[in-house]
Amino acid sequence: MALSGPVFFDTSVLLGGLVELGPKSAAPMRLLDAVSEGRIPEPATAWHCCLELYAVATRLPEEFRLTSAAARQLIEEEVLARFELLDLPARQRSGFLTSSAAEAILGGRIYDAHLAAIALAGGARRLVTENLRHFGSLHRHGVRVTTAAETLAELTPPRQRK
């Protein structure tokens, strides 16, 4: 089945797809392979996701941790070279903050709400994340929110699935 784009990737999928974290990395890695093969239409993410990827990858437990140089190189070669970077247009920022306050979005939830707003403003048809509950608000806007495994299952014909 062909996916329709743009397809927005959350940090959780980028991290699992680019840093071997054991079995939970299998689907994200295969999905990022599909990006590199051109099978994902209009892959997109946000600069915030790149920064978060760098922050998390350089503070993982020692057996998984990347050096700052390795994290930078990975982001440049695997994300910046293959993904469109989206951002919330400047004219929408004040409205986003106002609606977030009105909806009582508290603490770190603001970051995922910001990513959801970026994906929506960028015309994403799908957001891929390993944290489904963080992006449930997108459903009411017609954006599909799926895990890497779910997205991969839609992309891969049944006879080719492992």
C-alpha cells in the first residue's frame, strides 16, 4: 500500500531507527530504510526533533550512547539529508501559545503539542511516533497517528512481512 505524504516523524522513531536499541528498534530501523529507499513520500520532521535526537543520543546508557560528533554526523547524513524540516510559521506561534494555555497544556506536554502543531501546519497526513497518546489530538484534524510498526505494516505487502 502506498502512503500519502507528507509523513512526519517524531523523535521516538528517529532515535529508534538510527540508534540500535535492541528489539524495539527493529520497526523504526526498517521504516528509516524505507525513507532512504524513497518509499516514504515527503518524509518530514522538525528541527526540535533533531535537537531532541542529539540530546537523547548523547545521554543514553553507555552501551548505546553516541559521542557528540557521531550524533551530529548521524543527524546531518540521515535526517537533514533525507527529511524536510518543518516549523510552526511565525504568524501561528502566538495563537499556539494562547490555545495551549487555554487547553491547560502543562509542563513538557507543550513540546509534543508544539510538534503536533508543526506537523499540522506542514500539511502532514500522518505522524509516526512510538508515543501514540502524546499525539491523539491530531486525529480530529484528519492526521493519522501510527507507530513505526503500524506504518511499516501498511507499507509492506503481507507476504513480505517478517
